[in-house]
Amino acid sequence: MTGETVEELEIQLLLDALYRQYHYDFRHYARASIKRRLLQAQRHFGLDSISALQSAVLHDETMLPNLLNYLTVQVSEMFRDPSYYKSLREKVVPHLHTYPSLKVWVAGCSHGEELYSLAILFREEGLLDKTIFYATDINPAALKAAQAGIYPLDRIRQFTENHRLSGGHSSLSDYYSADYGRAVFDKSLRARTVFSDHSLVTDAAFAEMHLISCRNVLIYFDKELQERVIGLFAESLARRGFLGIGSKESLRFSSHADRFTEHAREDRIYRRKGR
């Protein structure tokens, strides 16, 4: 048995163990990405093998949060890909104004950058007060960071430029206060947000969402899991609801593609067909 084959077996056994012991299911994440992150974790913990990492996490549950930080993607920025948010303003918001109340699901919310981007956009477009946001992630530490809404000040310059390019109607500085090298975002932006642990791999649909934004998450799943998640989103959307995904993601080759129409093709915004 070659070293590479042994390593692949070790990875599969570790993923199986995480699911059976802690109910975190990474078995259908893109294998190349998972392998890279597990090797990074192995090096970080100073362990000789993936098997040693498995033994450590099974016998010391305090290691689990640290391992989750490696296995879940926490890299984002506010108003990332500004044209996406500009399309929401110009092509989706006019439709959302026709509803008396709104539900928005930010799936895989990470540290909250996407959530606060949408909350600011909705405030600027006069929709915030009639919207309930659902911000979900499988990583408890990420959810805690999202609830805090605190980011290093050295990231704000990029956030501000993204906000401007997205068609922002005000200054981003209107929404945060600077404090000891940090930007603390106004708690009113999250006053109508439900933060929740939710796994796209194993958990059920949220019902009757008017907008689901799940950007740069599908690319980390294998084909089978992508199919499950896209079907989950279709079931979670209200009739004629909207789905936004990442710039490198697509529904084109999904078996669920015929349940959607392309609403803003270049910015990967889709609309659920009427039932």
C-alpha cells in the first residue's frame, strides 16, 4: 500500500470518526480541500500523521473547536464581489419591496461579513425593518464572532471600497464605531437576526425564504453534496424567491437547475420558479 493510499484511508477514517462521535459530517466535502486543511491542522498540532490527529480529537474533545476552524472556511469580506450586491439592489430589491415582510437566510455565515453587508444594504433600501435574517453556520466560534460584529480596523478600508462599488447610499462609517483598533458594527444591524447552528449536510430546510445568500460555499462540496444543498435551497425558498451563490459557482449542471431561472446571470442570482 503506497503512502498516498494510506493517507487517503486515514482521512476517510478521521471524517467517519468526526461524524460518528461529534455529528459533524465532512465526508462529502471536496477531498483535495479537506486533505489540505487536515494536513495544515496536523502540522499545527505537531502530530506525525492524520491517524494521530484522529486519536487526539477523539480522546480530547477540547481539540474539536480548533479542528473545526481548519475544516470550515472563514475567509470573507464585507460586500465581497460588489457587483453581486449592486445586482441585488437593482434587480432583486424592487421585487422584495412588494412583500409585506421578508425572510432572508445567510447560509454558511462564517464571521458575519455577508450578513452585515446584507443588513446594511437592506437598511439603505428601506427593507431592514420588515426583514428577519437567519444566519447559520456549523462552527460555534464563527457564529459567536458573527454575533459580535467586530472586525480589525485594517480590514475596513477594503470593506469601505466594496460598499462604495456596490452602490452604497451612505458611508460605511455610519454603521460602526472605532474602538481600540477594531470596528464595532451597530447592534441594530443584527437586532432582527436569528443566529443558529445549521448543517447544510444533514439538517432540514428552512421554509419560505424570500432570499437565500450562500456564497463561496458550494465550491467546497463534492457533486453529491452540491446536489443535496441546491435541492435544500429550492425547498426553502418561497415561490419566486431568490438564490445568490458565489461567482465561481453555478446551478447549470445540477439536476435541480430546472427549478430556477437565471435572474442575474453574471452575478449568479437565480429565481425559484413558481410552483
